[in-house]
Amino acid sequence: MNKNILLLSLLMTGCAGMQRGCDSSIAESFGADWIIAQFDNAGKPFNCWKLKNTSVTNEKASDGIYWTEGANLVHISGWYNRVQVQNRQWAQAADSIGINLKSCKGGVYPSIIPSDSE
């Protein structure tokens, strides 16, 4: 009886520890919602993507990631952050990596936001 409880406890804690890996594998295989931002050497974002139901894959033997967008394969490497969006909380996800969601459009993040006078 005690062996069964011990075995059950080990299995349950092992599954809990594997949750990140399971979530990552599912997102890579079947797609998820993502915000990905690429940063310059000064730490300022210059590229940003808001991806819906997209599979983002880590490159082997590289720091890069890639995904398909339409007919194109997009590959980035270097300084980037990505966050998987949960429960359609896009703004909260963008905030977590220091991105203004309204400025994240089509892969470009404006380095200078124009003023109303221009």
C-alpha cells in the first residue's frame, strides 16, 4: 500500500515538472498564439510579430527560431524574446516582454513613433 502511494506521488510530481515541456511540444507541433520581438544591440525592439495559431520551432545547433508566415519561412536569431499568449491576453503578453502591442504590426516595430505634428 505504501509503495503504491509513493509511486503515485512520484508520477504526479514528475508530470507536474514536465508541464513546460509538454506545453512547448504541443505549441511547436500544433501551433499557438505568440508575440515575438527582436531587439537591437541597445536593447530596443525593431521587429515584432503577433502570430496566431502558429508553430514556432527552435533551430538545431543555433539560437534561432523559425515559423511560416503565408508562403514565407521567417527565421530570426540573436537577441529576441517570445511569449506564448494564453487565453487571448495579448496586451498582457506584450507587456511581459516590453512591447507596445498597438505598435507590433507586420514584423516591424517603429523605432520612432511619429508625433501628431508630423
